[in-house]
Amino acid sequence: MMDAGRHPNITLLTYSEVEAISGYVGNFTARIRKRARSVKEDICTGCGLCQEKCPTKVVDMAFEAGMGKRKAIYRPFSQAIPNIPVIDRENCRFFTQGKCKVCQKLCPTGAIDYEQQDTLLDVQVGAIIIATGFAMWDPMKLPQYSYGLSPNIITGLQFERLTSATGPTGGEILTAEGKKPERVAIIHCVGSRDEHAHLYCSRFCCMYSLKHAHQIRDKTGAQVYDFYMDMRTFGKAYEEFYVRTQDDGVVFIHGRGAEVEVLPDGRLRVKGEDADLGLVAADVDMVILATAIEPQPDADRVASIFGLGRTPDHFFAEAHPKLRPVETATAGVFLAGCAQGPRDVPDTVAHADAAAMQVVRLFNQGEVTISPTVAVVDTARCVGCGDCILACPYSAISRTAEAKAQVNAALCHGCGTCTAACPAGAITALHFTDEEIVAQIDGLLEIVL
Amino acid sequence: MTEPFEPRIVAFLCNWCSYAGADNAGISRLPSPANILPIRVMCSGRVSPEMILRAFRSGADGVLVLGCHIGDCHYIDGNHRTIKRIPLLRNLLGYIGINPERLRLDWVSSAEAPKFAQVTQEFVETVRALGPAAREIGG
């Protein structure tokens, strides 16, 4: 991330959103809204004094997953690039109550600007990579897991904060009561492979759950009960890690964790069915739910801006599931990472590399091969009525001085809508001419069923 | 016993959504009837009324036009033309003695393999119940 921030050929636009795209492969124009962060980026040195002194604390639902707090002027996390804070205007005392300005008074360079407005940029780009990632599915949607009823029922992401050296406990695995847990249950496939939530496998939860089991054994020595349906350790060295976790003494229960019950004394009872033992239950101090991932909530909007298709799981559709995994139906727009479907870190890196190489290939060729399927005009027949000009979705057709239609082959996508509209039969979509289609109709109807 | 009537149906499939949807139905091993005789066009907006009439003249018992959902057209709004043309043509079919039920327009995206199978099966049954088109046209 640091390298990307420093690279002379990379312009990072953080806290910014693409609002509209026009043009075509090699010649896109992106309209980008750069949000007002209320901090002048060219002046701020990233010293962090404002963040330290800001009096407003807010529960951080994003990076800390609700396990920690941040200030109203903050960087999303300590290694964030660029190292420039943003004012959360919904919670800032100055923006909500009209007074405070502590950050402005303390800033040694005068970088705080409460008046800053969003700016709109028009950027010329040749290709676009969509790497918008995923969102965590909300386990409250399946009430049998009792998520939200006890602070000791947490998601895998929340456990990551718990076990992180920069997390709320400084990396110690503790229950909400501040004690070391003696017994912990991990439940796989919460919201994944479940017809009541998402049918697909979220792919990386098995591995992080094994990692969590290993960390709990390593840091606390607690007994770990791991409820799984199938252990999907498909990657390089993954199965070996599974065996190592078994050697750590983790108890694996072969069946979905069906229900979590909060007992009157605050302990948690996890019920499930083991394929070998039948009905089982474990009373534990902490439950970790390996929750599903799903597309970002604004995926609909992103899909319509960039002309992306969706697969039935609602992730963005690749051009071909096997042979064109990073291209989309729109030339010059590529996909990378979980925006296209669940994948773990090595697979994401490989996918992103592939997307980058597709762009390099496109740019190195310097020219774009377009399909020969374009419309041509028979000027002898054209009466210049202009129906085709109205029909063309790409404004590829214009009228010449002689009042004849003229097709710009670079803009034409060969849809043939003009051909169907032309009353004089003067405009033809190559490779899909009337004669060819009629020959197909007649040929097909010779088939005897 | 006479053989059951097997209608012949010309299906115009747009390249980006419905043709891919048909492909996907095949990959997913979903059965779609052999009565469907597919013709790939780049866009459902390419299907002119003349082609549909030509198909009936050449002996089709039904014509199915499948395109991208409105709003999802690969060519921005080619299917807006389709949604105007096909219902108009359906209204006119009656005048030339063809039951309008023999022409169906529907939307199948590339991801909707089950819908492709369902629409084709339904339409074949509809046309099978109507009997041969030649009986109506007297061809």
C-alpha cells in the first residue's frame, strides 16, 4: 500500500467515488467525486495530533468491527494510505454543535478546513479495474446463532481485532468480562452454504477458523470446539495446517453448529449434530461465528455505472467463468478480487495480477481490435430519413452533406438495431445481414423433428 | 396412434444475455426442448418484423424472441426497440390469420439458465396446444 502511495505513476484518490463513466475502451472519462475530508491534503503532515486531542470518541464499526473506538477526526487504521485524517462530519462536535475546533487550534500547519467542499474531477483513463471487495453478512439475520444477545458471541472479523496486537485488548484473547476463556466454540458456514442465507461457499472461512482455533490453543490453552460441515482446505499447504490444528488438540465436530443458546449464567451452549456421535452440545465462554461474505451493499449502483453483469450470487459477472475470469462484458473493464466472488488472499493476488496484466496487454498493443460486426450503409438505397440515427444507442451514425447516413466504425458496436429500423433496407450489420439470417431461418426450418 | 405434434419454433437470441443464458442452461445440464431452433443475433433490437414473418412463412409454428432485461441491454437501449416492436407485431399477426400466441417476447439474462429452460418449455407447450401454424395460415 505504501509502495502504491509513493509510486510516481499511481495517483491515489481515496475517499472518492466514481459517479459516471463515459467513452469506451482506451478512451474512458471517469467523473469522480472527491469527498471533502475537511483536511487540506497538500498541507497536512500526518502528525496525528488532531486525532490524539479530538474529544469525540465514536464506536468504530468499520476497521474495529465494533470492538474499539476512534475519534471524530481519524484515519481508518494506523497504516492507512495516505496518512491524512478525515473529519466524520456526522459525529464531529463542530459540525453537530457548532463549537469545539480543537483540531483547528492545535494543527501545527493549519490544515483543517471546515469549509471544504466535494470536488468533481474528470479523469481520462484507458481501462478500469473493479476491485470493490466484499461486505460481511450480518449474522443477526439468522436468529438461531443468538448474535447480539451476548457480547461473547462474536464474528471471525471481531476475533481478528481481539487477537491483534493493535486491537482493544492488545492482542490478548479475553471474554467481554475480561477473563481468559476456558472453552471456545467456532462455528463454520454461518450464512454460507445455507439456503436461508447464501447458497455459495465463502471459501476462506475454513482457513481463518483453523487459524483462530490454533491461536486460541496457542495463546490461552482453552478447549476449542470446531463445528464444521466440510473442511475445505483446498489451497497449497492448507491441509497440512489442518493436520497441525488437529495435533494442537482442537476438538472437531463434524456437523453444522445449529444453535447458540445464552444460558442464565451468561455461558453459551452450542448445539449441533455430529455425523458420528449424533446430537452434541458444548457449554463455552466464547463463540466465534465464521460468517459469510456477500457483495457490497452498493453493488447495484456500481454495476449500472460500469455496465457490469451479475451472477446469481450477485457478485459481478466475469466474461467467461473458466476462460475469461477477469474480463467483463464491457471492453476495457476488468475485475479483481472478491468483487467477482469469494476468494482468499493468494487467489486474490493472482486475480489482481491477471487483471493488471490484461490492462498492460491492452495498453502495450496500443490499438484495439474491434469486432468486424459493424454496420455499413448502401448509399444508393439510403433516403436520408434519419431513423437509424435515432435508433443507434452509440451515436455512431451521422448524416453526410449529401443527406446519407454514415457509420463511424470505431463507435459502432454492431448491435444491428439500425438495420432493423431502416425502412429502405439500406443499412446492414455485417455478419448478421438480412440474407444471412433469412438463410438461417429457412435452413433451420428444413429440420424435421 | 399418431405421433404427438412437435412444433418447430424459431428463437432469436441476443448474443449477450439470452444466447449466453442458453449456453449456461446447457452447461448446467438443464433440459430445454429440441423444438427450439436458435438464431443468434447481436441484439434483440436486430430482430425486424420481416424476419419474424419470414419465419412463419417458412413454416415455423412459433417465434420466440429473447433479449436482455430492460436496463441491462449490452447496447444500452436496443431492447427498448424490441419491447415496442414485438407487441405491435403481435397485434397485427391476427390480421394475417396467425394466432398472436405464436409469438412470444421474454427477457433472459446470461445468468438465468433455469429461466431459459422454463420459458422454452412453456412456449413449446403453448405452441403444441395451438397445433401446426400451417392449419391457420392454410399453407
